[in-house]
Amino acid sequence: MSQKLQNVRVRSAPSPTGDPHVGTAYVSLFNYAFAKNAGGTFILRIEDTDRSRSSKESEEAIMRSLRWLGLEWDEGPDKEGDPGPYRQSERFGIYSKYGQKLLENGSAYRCFCTSERLAALRKTQQAQKRPTGYDGLCRALGEDEIEQKMAQNEPYTIRLKVPAEGETSYEDYIRGTITFRNPEIDDQVLLKSDGFPTYHLANVVDDHLMEISHVIRAEEWITSTPKHVLLYNAFGWEQPAFIHLPLLRNKDKSKISKRKNPVSLDWYREKGYLKEALLNFLALMGWSIGAEREKFTLQEMVTHFSWERAKKSGPVFDLQKLDWLNGEYIRAMSPDELLDRIVEEGYTDYTDVPRRKLLSIMELVQDRMKTLSEFDESIGFFFAREPYDAETLIPKKKDASFTAEVLEALKDTLEGVEDWTTESLEQALQAFCEEGGWKRRDVYMPLRVAITCRRVSTPLFETMEILGKKECLVRFQEAVEKCENKG
RNA sequence: GCCCCCAUCGUCUAGCUCGGCCCAGGACGCCGGAUUCUCAUUCCGGUAACAGGGGUUCAAAUCCCCUUGGGGGUACCA
């Protein structure tokens, strides 16, 4: 397998159906990394030949998502180049012309079989435990029969005439030689009866016209590649190199699917995964940078990219590890940077809060966040008194009267703190515990809940400083009353 | 059913191309501990794998074969 890296042109060719899929990002990432490493061109081509399932919204979502991730293409639907357009629905005329060519040189034939007959055929084949596939009925049609049917306007498809004997093989960069016996390759439909091409024809024609040098796609295409090879041969075209990436898997090892895994790139974005974390994680799913490193940037992947370090086996998509990675990236940023990201990318509603205040809060929550969407959730109590049960005030293994006692005792101390800073508060509270013989945890928990309304919160004294004495005392008083009502 | 791909800790993997340095290394998770006002963070420690069987060889996680397991394909969807 000679890697001719002179003129690398690769493409990501998603179908615009449904939500933008992580698999698209995954395949695009590898195309991108390889192209950029080789100084080549990364193309985005929209494969919308399935008219009923394709949608404009989906196409836009794919482009938006890829751009969000920073996988910018050099040529694509909105970046026209010589071999465009890059949307197959806009190349409609091209395919039938090439289908015609195949008809003329005897590599394809018209098939008038109805879908009903095909379905029945498949059924009996399965029942008889025979391999399924077209039986070649229309291959034997004579010229006059064909003309007659056409005169009667009978709908037909154009099928590839796969050689009855021999075998077809190709070299896969990461899997080596893959061989299929020709009788096992189906006479694939190339042009549907509505005149639209199937994936197979459109794909090969476009890859040729767009001078794609390496076809990098997911493993699920391995079996249809021999059909593509046959097509290149039938046209007399040089074939590109083929590389099949392992499929992303659910926990049960099946192909990743939305029923078993969040699969939409929008979901990851909304949840607040950083693009660098998601990219890094996706890269890890099919490639390793070597040594004992697992954190690396897109740019590092590009510079170190090589197929030797690509893997063949299908990785389970494990959100737990993504969470960890995301946390790593979050912690690696300065509070300032993090806040910028959160504000710019719209993860917070607290946009009219003074930046200085948000920043001081950020310092308290940064280490506690796994995703950006957790920011607002974890700081809500800074801006509003949240409802909570009196029960919540009670420390472990203690009761309501104990809690009331603590709060009562605490009152004077709190009110007496003049300099409402983290340091003085801590000093005052420590002194309070020592003098009164209280255990810290028994004092801090009720206080924490009184101040933050939550048992899990940012560090107490820092939080109190930010809230200010006045607000803290109000909250404290409310807690005391809550306790009294309870008791 | 048939065809194709794959196979190292629960998960992601290094090692396999060029057999010995591997009674298999790292990471996530989990468990335990330290720090600690909660939760996190941070730091220590622990758990856990070469699917099985045959070969080849002085020597195999690494090469070959078989079995098993998993996955994908099998459409006028991509």
C-alpha cells in the first residue's frame, strides 16, 4: 500500500437525516486530521439522495456542529470549488449520465422487477437459508423485451452487472487486503426508478469527479466497498485508497444508537461539553498519540497523525471518561477564560451580574464542574433564596432541638463579625466552636444550609463573604424561624 | 442462514509491524486512605486483562491454524 501523499483530498459525506450525529464528528475528525497532516484538502459533501429522509435543517445542523468543533472544511456546500456543487441533490443530472455510460459499455442493465417481487424473492431465499440477493432475472432480458417494456413506460432501475465468477479485493489501510467472491456480491441498484442514484453510484461518481484520494469512512461500509471497486473498474477510473474506521459502540457493543446513547452533537453542546474535550475523546476512540498520553489538542493530533496508530476494534463510547476529560479541560482553564466561554457560548442566564462577582464565584465552582451547563445549577443560591425543608438543617445523627440550639448560640457570634471576610468569618466560627465545645461539622452544616439552602455547596466562608453580611443574616434568621416552627 | 470485520483489566488503551526488556504498563471507573466546613479538587495505595485450543520456535500477548465470542452487512437507506 503505497501512500501517495502528494495530493490528499478527502471528504466527509454525511446524510442530512435527523440530528447531527457523533459518528459524523468522529469520521470527520479523522478525515480532517489526516488531510491537514498531509497538507491536503478536507471536503464536506452532503449525501442527500434519499429524498424522503433528507432535510435542510439537518444539513444546517451538521454544518453548525462541525464548525463548532472546529472541523472546518476547505470545500463544501457553502464553499464552492471546481468540482462542486457539494450537495448531491444538486448534481442530479450527473448520475443518470454515468448510469447511461455503464449501460452502454455493458457493465449495467435495466431491471424491471417490482419491489413486491424483490421482497418475495428475499423471503424465499431466507426461508431456504440461501444467501439473499437479486437473482438476475432481468439480466437475461432481450433487446426487444426491454424496448417493449420501455414503450409501455414500465418503471425500471439500473443495476450493476457483477461478474458471475472471480473475486474482488481491495487494500484497506488499517485492515490489509479484504476479498469477496464475486457471486456473493449483489447486483446493486445504481439508479432508482425515480431517477435518483443510490449511495453507491453517487458516491463513486462524486469521489472520482472530486478527485478524492482516500475514502475514509466507517466500518459499516466494508461490505459495499467491492461494489465500489467494481464500479471504478467499470468506468475505467483509478480507485482511491480505502480506510474503514471502527464503529463507535454502545455499552452492549452494538453500533452506537440514540436509544442507548446520547448521539446528537447538539446534546453534547447543550450539556456543556467543551469541543476540545469531545474532540480529544473522539480521537481516543480510534487512535492513540503513543506513549502514555491521552490529553492532546486537535492540532497535536494533526501533527502526529498516522494510520499506524489507528485501531481496528470498535470502542465502547464511555461517557464517564468523557466527563473526566471535560473536567480536566475545565480545570486547566483560568477562571477568567472559563467565564468567557460560559458567557459567550450562552451557558449562563446571569449575564447582568457584575463580572467581578461572577469571577469570584467561578473560583469557587470551577473545580466542582464537569460540564458547563452545571454552572448555573451550582450557583443559583447566590442570587436567590431557595426553598428547603427544616429537616435539611439538621446535621447527621442530630435532631431538631440540637439544631435550634446551635443556631441560637450562633446568632451573636455572626452578628458580631465586623469584618465580613473569609478569614475573619473562619476565625470567628473556629473560636465559637472551641469555646462552646461544638464539633465543627455540627455547626458548619446547619450554617451552610442556612446560608446556601443546600447541603452541598461552595466553601462556606468564601460564599458568605460574597453574599455579604446583610444577606447572610437575613438567611440565617429565616433558618432560625424555620427551625422554631418545626420544633 | 450467508458474507465480511474484530478480539489485552468492567471501560479506553500501550505493547503486536521488527517474537525475548511483559509473571503485561498507563488512564477512566470502582474500593481504601490522606487533606478537608459539605461536595469536589489534589495526593497516596489497591482491584482487575493477553477468549480457548492446537501448532511454529530455545523463547509467543506478539507469527500460523481452528474454535468460541462480539460486531457489521445482507434495501429502489445512507
